[in-house]
Amino acid sequence: MRPFWSGTITFGLVSVPVNLFPATRTTRTSLRMLGPDGEPLARRYYAEKTGKDLEAEEMVRGYEIDNGKFVTVSDEELERLAPEKTRDINLTRFVKEDAIPPVYFERGYFLTPAGNSEKAYRLLAEAMKERKDVGIATFVMRGKERVVAIFSDHGLLRAETMRFPDEVRSVKAVGLPEKKDVPAAVVRKFESLIKKKAKRTFSPEKDQQTVELLKLVKRKQSKASNVVELKDYRRDKEPEPVDLIQVLKRSLAGKR
Amino acid sequence: MAARAIWKGELKIGTQKLPVKLYSAVEDTSVRFHILDGSKRNRVKQRMVQPESGEEVETKDIRKGYEIEPGKFVILDDEELEKLKPAPTRDIEVSGFIPIKAIPQQFYERPYFLGPDGDQRDYFALARALENQQTEGIAHWVMRNKAYSGALGAQDGYLVLSTLRNAGQVIAADELPKPDGHAPTKKEIEMAKHLVSMLEGEFDPADYKDEYRERVLEFIAKKAKGHAPRLAAVKTKRTTTSLDSVLAKSIAALKKGKHAA
């Protein structure tokens, strides 16, 4: 698996070349679409008017400026529109770990050292840990500019992409009613409800729908008529499912 | 203009019930592109085909299967899949309360504002109680055939419900090995801490703007008028120097900058 992004984190004049991998993965078991004989189907793009299949290189990206009128934009143009500074993560601001409200966080990624940058990588992780700081910067990844917060997490650097302020709605924009003063007795009523149900720790939960799906699969697979098996099935036509943890471990050990 | 509620539900905490409306607290401002047929400039469509023959398989003939081994599928029919959907309910069941910051931020997925649907007194009282107790509720609800778990918190006096990722979705740093290679020296760490402290400040979201998006939209507007600007090719640069001399230079440069300001 190739990194999602490769680039350089800089703080001051120190640069840390890094690779970036997702820190979240989907657990929702996806079902395969099969044909009448149980053969896995493929999704194809086609031209609506001619019905002709289209290969990747026959398609372009278009921005709709008017109903049905498009301006096309190439990958190269998008890449060239990002000035050099925005292609790197340039940490010019550090804030305390708990200074960012959770509504801003979008998705987590791990950064792994690239090209003999272990020492500088460990230096940044250690300095941020001791200062209890996170670094904030903007950079461009996969055709989108992002604000990112870099955390020092168990000796690793973890990047959380964040929403821009115009992507976070205010109470006023949503149109919620003005805040009201409430009698202290009503607040106390809720406080005592909270205390009754107080717990100390958070324990993440399993995706119950997936658990149920797997139970159903288990029940059905004992009956042969529910199972289709393809004789000359070749895996090489499709990518292997990725084990993200293994990818990260290899990358942290400096291997590809 | 006020936003439209996307769902109505009822918070249930023990015997207390509180009708609420749910509003998205975020919006996606990404530039949206369509995929077009390169020569005809028409929108393209997608269809499912048999990979060998390229022949289309109509939706009614598509079967769904779960792959238990490579090339071996357990067929699940629509009726069975329908039964797996959680039973619809309006309840947002709050099962417990945990201290704020107890949930690692990696778990937060998508925030929603809750607004009062009727009684405002209980709504604002609950928000105040959550703030006073520095706590977040753990909530469960079903919305559009999908079961969610989430964190119920207060933000500036209003209730916010964030969906949470589930157990397997988040990879924790302590599951991973630490990078090896040379350890930085004490002196280098001290210098790096000094450098970091010089760059410390407040978090102000207004400092961050999606300039790239503006640049892309501007480019599109110019291209639409028929005069796309020429764009320079991308260059990459790499430099290597010793770490502590770089740290010393960085600190010196920052000090100079501060004096000049």
C-alpha cells in the first residue's frame, strides 16, 4: 500500500520527511455484487449517449458552471495550483493539546519517518510531548487544502485533519433559539441524573450491524445451497484487502 | 437563513425525556467535480458488468454475497438484509456519562447540533448540567436505518451530539511500534522545546483559510472565460544539514523576527 501522502513537516528550519497513512479504517463488511452465477461483478463507467464503456484515461474532471456546461480541470492543473509552501506541513503555530474543540476534528492519520528522518521525527515528537503541545498547519493533500493538527502520541506523530472555520456552523447560522436562564433546581435535577449514571472510562463499541451480519453469514454457510464457489477464481484480478496495521508497522520499521 | 432539521428524536436519560431536533453542525465546502466523457464532455454513468464479457447485469439480477474465502460467497437475499436493519425508533438513549476528554479525539466523527423541539427549559438546563459536571453522555440512536453511538456534550450552552467511530475503526498509537534510529540528544531536545515554545499561541480557527479552494475556483472562472493562466510546474527540494545547527539557526531566526516586530 502506498502512503496517502508523502511530504515534509517543517518546524523552524528543521525538516522531517514523512509518509502519511490513515489511522482509521472501515469495519463495515462490504457485500460483493454478484451475477446470476455468483460471479463477482465489476463497476464500469460508460457514456450515456453511446453506451460505450470508458477507460480511466478517457474521462476528465469537470466543474459545472451552468446547467450542463462544464469547465474541465486536469490532475496536473490541480497539482500546479498548490504553491510550494502548501505542499509541505509547515508548523508555525503550536497550541496546548486541549485548545481545539472536538467539532473541528475530521479524520486521523499516522505519520511515519521517511528517508532517514527518524532522529528529527523523534525530536519533534519528544519536544511536543514535553510541552504538551500540538502543532497546527495547513497543507494540500489529494486536491484539497486541509488544516491539520499534529499530535505526539506514544512516540508517534499523528495528524488529525480539521475542518475549516467556514465548514463549522455557528448556533446562529443553524437558527437555534437564544439561550435562556433556567431555574437552578432544574439544572440540579439533571446533575443528579448525570451523577447516577456516571462512569469513569470510555469503552469503544462494536458495530452491532456488522456483528449481526456475520452471525447470519455463519448460519447460512452450513447449507451448501446458500454458497457459491467459483472454480477458476483468480485473485490477481483484484487487489488484496489491505491490513493497515501491517502497513504501518512495516513503514515504522523503515521498510516499504 | 436558519438550517433545516435533518431528524427529530427524543433524548432519554433515565425517566427524563427531552424532544430535540438534529441539525448538521458542519458542512462540506469542497469543490465538487463531475466525471465526464473526455471527448463528448457529457456526464458518465456507472453500471455493473460481468468482467469477462463486459455484459451489463441489471439491478434486478444482481445478487449480494459475503466472501468467506477467496472465490467462495454466501448469498444473502434482500429480505434477510432488510431484517438486519435496526428497528426504527425516535429515541436517543443516553446510557451513561463520562468525564470530558475521556474519549480520544480520533473517535469523533461528525457533530450535530441538537435544538429544543418544544420545551426549552429542560434543554438549556441539561446543557448547563453537562457543563457544570464537565461530562459527556454516551448515546445510542437509529437514524435512516443505521444505528449510531455518539457523545452528547455541551458547547457554549447548547447541546452537541457527535457520532463516534466504533472499536475496530480507530487504530491506536500504542498498537504500533515506535520508530527506531538515532535518539536525539538532551541538548537537541531542549533546543527543540525552546523552538516549540517560541511558536506557541492560542488556537484561533479564523487563522486558517482554504486558500487552495479559492485558487481552484478562480482558475475555473478564468478558464470558463477562455483564458486559463499558465501554471508553473511543480519543483521539489530537499536539504540536509546537522540537526542542532538547524535548531540553533531556527531559534536565532525567530528571535530576530520577534525583535523586528
